[in-house]
Amino acid sequence: MKTSTPELQRAAIVELLEADLPRALPQAPQRAPQLDVLERARAFAEPLLASQRLDTGENALAHADGVAAILAGIGAAPGIQAAGYLVYAGEHLAQPEEMVAQAFGESYAQLVEHTRKLVRIQRAVRGAQLAEEQQAQQLERVRKMLLAFSRDLRVVLLRLASRLQTLRWFAASKQDVPREVALEAREVFAPLANRLGIWQIKWELEDLAFRFLDPEPYHQLARALHEKRLERELRVHQARATLVAELQRLGVHGEVQGRPKHLYSIWKKMQGKGLSLDRVFDLRALRVIVDTSADCYTVLARLHELYAPVEGEFDDYIARPKPNGYQSLHTVVRSSDGQSMEVQIRTRQMHEHAEHGVAAHWAYKEAGAKGYAGTSQASEEQAARIADARKAVLRQLLAWERDLAEGGNSASDEEARIFVFTPQATVVELCFGATPIDFAYALHTELGHRIRGAKVDGQLVPLNTALQSGQTVEVMGGKERGPSLDWLKSEAGYLKSPRSRAKVRAWFNALQQQETIARGRDAVEKLLAREGKSAIKHEELAARLGLKSADQLFELVGKDELSLKTVEQLLRPAAPPTESEDEAAARQHVRQSSSAREPKGGVLVVGVDSLLTNLARCCRPAPPDAICGYVTRGKGVAIHRSGCANLRDMLARDPERAIDVTWGANTGQLYPVDLSIEAQDRHGALRDVLEVFAKLRIRVSQARTQSAARGAAPDTQLMHLTVELASSDALRDALRAVAQVNGVRSARRR
């Protein structure tokens, strides 16, 4: 069994509207308290408003009377009607909240304060001279401001009634309404009334806004409907008489009404579906109001027996109510003349809620003597369910905001927002508890960096002051830019918005990065000066390390993520390994004993002493490679690796030039060896490879990269390195280490 019923939901709404109204008022003659406060409120406001005019040109007292009449028409309690007079009277009091609190109670004073604040915000928005695109943004902010004040639904009802009364006055006086006023009515207030289920206000707001914003289509449609009025009324009368007779035959107590479809709804349907007026079939509409839900389904069954239902045009909002609590059966049937007719079937309670929405006051019609304003006291269980229904009403309002949000980001019930103004009347949306610093960062990042002071409503305030909706904030910026580290201390309360905190952190991160780059630049420039390489361009040096820019090189060096030894390897040969005194003496003895027969290249030519030798550049031999000598013309003996392709070609032509050679004693000489490395084409790959050789104390005398050759993977780069080793045996460990570098696919000796 459902715990949430229409009765409970309506009771929750009434409680939400009336919870804060004062239960005890100043001494007055004994009479109905609600009627008494309404009369006293009007008497209080009359001398203040009688000769005053609103900014729209309306007489203030007449406007307040119109607002009270509209609220009464939708079933609002007299206490809410009384608040309408007090709100406008507050505009002409020096201390409105204090005076209203003394005369009528604190609840009315808060209602006056909130409503006047919202009125000031709307006036400021309308007064701002903004581009069309900005006006659309302002409308969105006004929507959100109404939601921010919607926790007191009385404020929202007062604003809805006020806007409707304003449009009625413009229509009656036949004056041109300001476009901003009509646009707000259509884009903000009518959808809000729809969300609250107050169809009576929604339809009239839409029709009046349609009349002022699109006068030509409005009058054309009105004339066309007027020309068909008699014919339409006759058919509606016939259908109504038929249904009344059927209700009597079925023994169902109820009434049948002819429901006119409002102009804006017809025009929207014509525009949305590209229809002419002749093709709009639901101009005829009936509403059947009965006593019980069972009667609704009985009438529906008989209706479908009398007329052919139109396929796909039936909705059961009794079994599945709309989120705002609306309940009714909707169907479209085709009569004998072939014309369609829309029929709504509902109970009286459903009809009351559908017409008046959150202002429906039927829940306290069953007044008990103990109840306040005619509402009997509820049990604890019922009170708990009313509280749940009350939350559902607020969630429905927030769902309106979610539906309108472009990015899909929506605030939950707990995530309150505030709305403040710039001195130019631009609305700025901030998180609850936001400070002037948050406000400055919401306007522009640079303004946030430079803020040094702020004024709220013209008064200087500390920068950690929590702002409130409706305030006007002015930022005072200094010439020097830069936030304070104190702003990031949560206990200081300078920043509430995560976005503002992120911007402050980003500023300090950028500052730290600049300092790191400066430190790295200084270290690299000192190294270049020490090595006598100051002429090398920084960008060129970074490119040789596989980096995108010199700043990236300096940053890595400044963070100690790139060793200066790696840079040094590209600038000069590595120093020979240090030796002990005994090792040096032994090496000198060997060198002296063999100097008569060992050439400088460390290669002995068998049977020949002191013969000039040189290592071939094509194959770069190094001990203990198998080698072979080739006697050149005038350049001594060229030493090749035995498997060298160039050597094979030369010996094929001149085999007699071959000569036996062998490696001499190890003299600590370094031999150049060419390497080829294939790796993934990414930034920093060469740098990572060079780091490996630096850790192994292997000098890299030359390094260059090129894009992959045809046939290789498209994201491949080739590295050609020349390293200097005492023997080729050490190369195996180096190649094994290079192969472990991220992205390296192969590493080999050429």
C-alpha cells in the first residue's frame, strides 16, 4: 500500500507554506485570526501605498490588491495574501523588517526581507544593459535565484502573483510592456508555475506573454478562434450534454465542464508540429469531475464505448502521477463527425490540486477546533510522511533546474547556491558561503590574483566574509598580482569554491615552475661555460636529448630529474677511470717494455714492428673482436672486423693486401663502437637511453635520431649512437640495459 497519498502531499505543501507563519499575533479584537491579519496588513499598507507607483507605472496599492486577489483565487491562505501588502509597504519604511516584526511577527518580517531582496535583484537585472546572449544568461540566473528562494514557497507564490498582476495591468491599460518583463514571465515564471502545478497562473502568464512578445501571431490566432467560436461551442455543448446524460445513467455523481485550450498552447502545437489551425484537433476539450478514482475509470470505460479512442493518446496519471503530484486520466476520442476531442477525468481533490498546485488549501478544509488555520493535528506517523512529501516538493523544484542545466551538472538538495551582483548588475552564481575572493575568481582569474579589498553593498568587508544572495560586490585590485598562501588555509575561510582553490594552487605551481626553470638554466649555462661550449644553442642541446624545448631541459635539470652528467656526456669525453699507484706503475712498465713493437692503435702486425695502423670507421673494431689487416696505399694498415663487408669486397679485388694482425696489450685506450637502437617515437626516449650509458660510465661521443625507414611501424624512431669502450665485451651489458628502457624495441651493434 502506498504511503504517499495526494492527501498527505497536499498536507505537506500546506505545512511548507504555513509553517513559519506566526501562531500568535499582536492583540486584536476576537475574530478569525487569518482574516484579521489580512485586514490589518491592508490597513497598515494603505497610507504608504495609496499615492505610490511601481517602476512599471502601476499604482502600488492597486497592485497589492491584485496580488491578494490572485492568491485568493488559487486558494492561498489569507496570511500569504497579507504578506503581499507588507512586502510593498516595506519599500516605503526606513526599517521595514524591524517594523513588520513588531507589528506582525518575525515570520512575516523574514518573508518581507526575502521577497524585497528578490524584487531588488530582478529590477537590477532588468536595468542592466546587456547583449542578447548575456540576457539569456541573466534569465538563467534569475531562474536559479528563484530556486534559491524556493525553500520558502511563499516568496515564490508572491512573485508569481505579482508578475501576473503586472501583465494584467499592461493588458488592461493597453500599454507596451517592457520586453524583459514579458520574457521573464514566459521563460522563468510560467515554467516555475508549471513545476508547482499551478496551471491557472501558468496558462494566463503564457497567453499574456505571447500577446506582448508576438502580437501579430497572437491576434491572428485569436481572430481565427473567434470566427470558429460558435461552431466549437455548439459541438462542445452537445458532447457535454451527452456525457452528463451518461453520468446520470451510470449513477455517477459528477459534473462535466467545457475546457478552453489557451492560445499559447495552440500556437506552440502549431509551430512544433507544423500544423495549420484546421489540423489542431483538440480545440474541443471536456473535463469530467467525479467523486472517486473508481468513478474515473467507470466514466473512461463508458466514454470509449461511445466514441472511438485515438490510438496513442491515452495517459493514466492516476496510477502514475506526475512528479509534482498531478493526477488525472487523459484521453482523446473521435466523435461521429470525425473531429477529435480531448477529455480529462479526475476527482474533485485531483482537480483542486491541478488548478492550484502548491497553493491548494483543501487539505485544511476538514478543520478541527485544535488545528491551526483550520488544519487538524496529525499523528506522528502522518507527520513523518508529510515531511517526506514536503521534501518531494522541493526536489521537484530542483529537478526543474536539472532539466535546464546544459552540462548535466546539477545541485542536490543540500548544495545551496547564492546569487550576487557586480556593480553593473550582472548576476554571479556562487556556492553557499563564498567570499569576495571566490567572487573575483568567478569573474576573471587575473582579477582574483590581484584582489586586495572588497566592498559589499558599499561597505568595506574582510576578504573572508561569507556573501549572501542579493548583495552587490565590488572588487578592489592592486597593481601587484599574486594570491596569498594564507588563502589556501581552510581554517582562515578565504576560499570556499574548489574552482577558486584550484586557480590559486595553479598560480603557485606556475611560480614554482618558473623558479625551477631559472635554477636549471643557471646550472646548464654554468656547465656550458665550464666546458667551453657556450656557443651551443639551448634549443639544439634540448633536441639532442629528445626534449621539446629548452625550458623542458631546464625544468628537468632544476628538479634533478635529469643529471648534468648526461648533458656532460654530449659535450666532452668521459674521464679515464682512476687507478691506484701500483696499477699505474705496472701499466707504465708494460708500456715501456712493449713500446718498441706495439703501435699506437693497440694492434700488432704479425712479424712487423712499429707499422702504422688505424681502425676502419666502417665496422669500428674493438678488442676482443676477430680482426684482419688490409694494407692501404700510403695510410698504413687498416684494421677491420673479420666479417666486415667492405673488407670482403676489397680482398676480392686485391687478396694479396691481407695481413695478419692481433690485439696488443690493454693500454686503457677507448674504442669507438657504432650502435643502432629502434624505439617508440616519444618525447624523452633518447634522454632515457643516454641516462643508461651515463650510469654505466660509457661515453657517448655522437647521437642522432631519425624517423623510421619505410616498412617500419609509423610510430618508430631510429637512434644512431657512437659510444667509446675499452672492449666490445662491455657492450653486451650496455645493450641489455638499453633494451629494458620503456619503448625500446631493439638495440644492436652496427
